[in-house]
Amino acid sequence: MRESFVIYGRSVLAPRSLAWFGEPGLNYRYTQLDHIGAGWPAPIAKLRQQVESASGQRFNFVLINRYAHGQEHMGWHRDDEKGCCGDIASLSIGATRRFSIDIDEADAPRRESVDLNNGSLLIFDGRQRHCLRPTKKPVAQRINLTFRLIET
Ligand SMILES: O=C(O)CCC(=O)C(=O)O
């Protein structure tokens, strides 16, 4: 699905497509929208298992974003809603795209960027500002799964 957000009183379509899965009934609410889990299809459950064993962390929700081409992106934001989530495990499939994050360390604040390629798994603190940059290069689609632990 393609979500829309209200920004300065205007409804704006997100520049990407979204799906989600999670524990039945678990609600990950952000940007004033509910995202309610309805269980885990087998292939996504298997990916979750692999990500949990690679990261040593437990997750109960996943957002899946699809970027059809280089202009689709995710703007700067923090995932710091109440009940959500410290470390996020981000699994990339498809085209390589650039991810940037502002690290707020008091003594050494800095911006880091990394090209996330097919099959990469990045663990990051979602409370730090981050984004998925648009690109003018002709790139194929990319699918990104962010596994999260939402407070129950
Ligand atoms: O697609 C990506 O790598 C970024 C996803 C992201 O920033 C998010 O889900 O909060």
C-alpha cells in the first residue's frame, strides 16, 4: 500500500510502498497511523529467524518498504515513538541504495553514510535521525525489511 501523511495541512503520498507484519494484534502506531500485526507468513517468519540469530536480538514487528526506482526514498526521521524501538535490524534486497544517519554522540556528533547492497543487514539505533536517499541514477527496485521490537 501507499500511505499518505498530512504535512502542513496537506495530504502527501509517501514516495514508496509499504507492507507490515507482526504479532497478531500488536499495533505499531506512527505518524498518527495504526499498523496492526496479523501474524507472520512463512517466508517472512524464516527471514525474522535468520535476522534474530545473526543479530542476537528479538523482534516482533517488521515494516517492509519498496522503492520502485531511484526517486522513491525515505526522508530524514527518527523512529522514536512511544513503545518503539531501540535497535532496528535492516535487511536490504535488490538495488544498492545510500542510507545516512546522524550519530548524536555528545563528544563526536557526525553523519555517516553507507551503501546498502543486496543481502546486507544493518543494525542501527532508530532513535538517531536517518534517511534513505533518492538518487538520479537509474536503479532497479529495492525492498527493505526493518525488524523492530515494539513494547507489548
Ligand atoms: O529503506 C531503508 O533502508 C530505510 C528505512 C528506514 O529508514 C525506516 O524504516 O525507518
